Amino acid sequence: MSAFISDRTTGLAGGSAAVSLGETQVAAEHSADIVIVGAGVTGCAAAVALADGRRRILVLEARNHHKPRFAGELIHPTGAQVLDDLGFLPTLRRHGGIDVSGFAVVPSVDDPSLRLPYREIPNNRPTGFAMEHRDLVDGMREVLRQTPGVEVRMGHKVDEILRDARGRVCGVRCADQRVSARLVLGCDGRHSKVRPLLGLSEQARLLSFSVAFRLPGGAPLLPNPSYGHIVLGAWGPMLLYPIGGRDGAQDARGCFDVSSELSGGPRGAAELLRRQYAPHLPLRLRQAMLDSLDRELPQIAANEAIRTDRAVLPGAAIVGDAGGCSHPLTAAGMTVGFTDAQRLGRLLAEQGRLHDPSAVDAVLHRYEVERYRFVRAREVLADALYEVFRGAEPGTRALRSGILRYWQGSEQARARSMALLSGADSRLSVFLREYLTVISKSSAAAWAARDERRAAFVGLGKKSVEKMRAVFRDVRQEATRSLSA
Ligand SMILES: Cc1cc2nc3c(=O)[nH]c(=O)nc-3n(C[C@H](O)[C@H](O)[C@H](O)COP(=O)(O)OP(=O)(O)OC[C@H]3O[C@@H](n4cnc5c(N)ncnc54)[C@H](O)[C@@H]3O)c2cc1C
């Protein structure tokens, strides 16, 4: 017996099962009810959402130890609610996680910040959550290990998906070990290996890079210490937010959007931030950033937009970033992963048993319909807000003035935008209505921008046509998907 699934206390070590791989019959050394590929934030949430004490869930994680790498840290109220529902929050708070109150936009270094509080969204959790990504993953894995029926195996990279004679997914291969399963979930991130192995296609675009640094004790320096801040004025938006920390620490994070032509690695990035981004920061934050960059080099991560149109096949699904991702400015990635996980848990609970493949596949189909309904609104919003906050052209600069005026003028306007941003509202029709309202407000701003007037008008027209086309394509696709459900 191999040591692959050897933890007998969980009762996961399955007996031998026959799996046919194409023409060849091979022995599946082990079996589980559900195999989850990847123990990042999505894999952990999925395992806990699906665990019912009876199901045997095996989580396979490629890495041996969690390397500190920079990734998502801000979680909207919809995602925080899932973490709460699944019982993660007490552990995460012990690991240094804190509540966040909303977003604040700082239009330029001399302007006051414009607050967009979560509490203005009607009937919604009033706070999101934030913590350092590494601590978040550690905390979630701690909960995972205590969940009955779940086993986590570190250092187990999945290399292949197994299919039965009819082509239905029936397990995975990991080095020379095979595990059969009734359901396989790819939670292996945006560069998913499971996605191409399942034959699910994607469209990927590199947008820019994020350069991230830590500000120890920096949260009180933020204009609004419990808010995520988007500071404008540099080449790309500068995101600054509190991340808490153990023993009541009040640390903050800076995560700045820089061109994909960035060169010179972390040293080059630090120099770029010193020269071109520091002047656009409020004074106290500027000094804190310069001190941080003197102490340690920043981390760099690529910002990509990855779109998928299919997320399931008989016996398998992709979940979280494996199903696509957007620019991190809107901090939507983990909320998508957590809602994906909770949705699968709910749909499978309604269906009851995993033994009937056709019932499982019906659940997967339902999951796909519901997930894209949620995800599409996040994608179009992330795209639109990134363009607006980058403000690279006269049209998008006019839109930026329009949206800031719109938010300043009305609590309802702020609440509607924040509902879309935070996941409380996923209707593409609402996005479109808000977008067109902002376009109409922006026309006045474009008129005021004397030098750029003509270019701004042309740009606005072009942007609104592009956006409407993209949204109508998504609406059509979602309608077709729903009809086939
Ligand atoms: C710069 C940046 C900032 C961001 N900021 C935010 C934010 O503020 N808020 C937010 O919500 N989101 C943010 N995101 C997005 C967020 O980080 C992701 O949505 C989230 O990490 C996705 O989690 P995941 O578990 O799906 O994927 P990952 O975090 O990528 O985890 C995948 C896991 O699968 C494992 N794995 C991969 N391949 C295999 C294999 N073959 N076999 C076994 N295991 C495998 C990996 O080792 C990893 O542990 C940000 C992203 C970036 C890049």
C-alpha cells in the first residue's frame, strides 16, 4: 500500500478501484469521494463547504510549504459572509485578520478622500475583511485540517486527469499515484493545469504589474484607517489598505499598478515607486513608503484578465481563479472563489448524494449557470473601473471626473456601485444603467475640459459603445446558458 493517502484517522484511505484511462485499464490505488486540486484560499473554502462529515474529501496541494507570495488580501462583505458561514472567521481573526469598512478614493494628493462605505449598501453585511495573504492561507488550512472527512496532502502536484471509458472524469494522477473520485474540482489558481487538462479554453491578457510593499504600523497613516484607499495621479492606481497583523498590529499594504514594461526586477520597481509614485502620495504615507522600500524590496505580481466561458465537464469543475480572474483593483477574486465554493456546497447538499453521476452533472451544470451570472458583473466592472482609474485617455479621464461627481452627489449612487463591486448585486442590467448614467454625467466634465474637449467626447462615445457591446454579448451568453439549464 502506498503512503499516498495514508492518514487512517480520517478514514480516507480507499481500496483499489479500476479506472479506465482511454483504452488502458489501470489500477486506481486510492479513492476519495471528492478530489480538490489546490489548497489556496478557494480549495480550502471548497473543501469546508463540501464537507458533511461523511464525504471523503482529499485536497492535493503542489507546494510543500507555503512560500510567502503576494496575492489577494481585501475581501468584500459577500466573501467575508461566506468565510463567516463556513466557520473560518474566528481562526482568521486570531491570525491577525480585521474588518474593513469600505473603499475611499483619493483623486489627487491635494484632494480629500471620497468614502464609499459598505454600510450604505442596503440589507448587506456592513464590513469586509482583510489580512496578509500568507496568514490567510495558513489560517484557512488550519481550519481545513480540523474538518472531519477532509485530508490535505502537501507536496502533491496533480499531473493528469483520469477519465472512464465514456470520457467522464473519474480521478487524477499525481506522480505515479492514481486517485479515483466521483468529483474532481480544479482550485489550482489562474495558471490552472486542470483547466487545459479538461480541455476548457481561456482568453488571457496581461494588463500590468502590481508592486506590493508592507507598511508596518501603517494603518493609522491612512486618511481613513479602516478603509481600502485608491489613490490616483500616478501612471496606475495606488491601492493602500489595512491588513491588521498578529497581536493587534495595525499594518498596512501598498499595492501599486505599474506598466507591464516594468524592468529591473524588484530593485527597478522600488526605484520606479520612489521616483514616479511617491510624489502622488499624501506626505505621511510617502515617507512610510520610502522607509519601507529602504528596508526591504517590494514584491511583484502580474495583473491579468483571464476569461473562461465553460467551467464544468461531466465529473469535474473549475473553481475560483482557475475559472478566470480580473485586474485586482476591484479586489473581487477571493469573493468569487468563496461564492463558487459555497454555491457548489449548497447545490450538492440539495442533491444529497454523490453516487449518481447524472445527478452530480446536473448540479455542475447549475453551478456553471449561477457562477457566470455572478462573475460576469465582476469582470465588466473590474475592466471599466481599471480603465477609469488609469485614466490613460481623454475619454476615460472624463469618465473619471463623471464617476467621482456621481459618487459625491448621492448616497444611492455610492450604494449601487458598491453593491456591484462587493458582490451584493450581480445584474449586468444594473451595471449598464449605472455606466450610462456615469457617461451622461461625464459629458458635462468633458465639456469643461477645454483642451481635451473634442478628444474626450469622441473617447466617451467610443468607450460607451465598446462597453455596451461587451455587456450585450455577456447578457446574450448568460440568457442562452440559463435557457439550457
Ligand atoms: C497582485 C494581486 C492582488 C490581488 N488582490 C486581491 C484582493 O485584494 N482581493 C481579492 O479578493 N483578490 C485579490 N487578488 C486575487 C486573489 O489573489 C485570487 O483571487 C486568489 O488568490 C485565488 O485563489 P485560488 O485558491 O483560486 O488560487 P491560488 O491562490 O492561485 O491557489 C491555487 C493553489 O493551487 C496549487 N496548485 C497549482 N497547481 C497545482 C497542481 N497541479 N496540483 C496541486 N496543486 C496545485 C497552488 O500551489 C496554490 O496553492 C489579487 C491578485 C493579485 C495577483
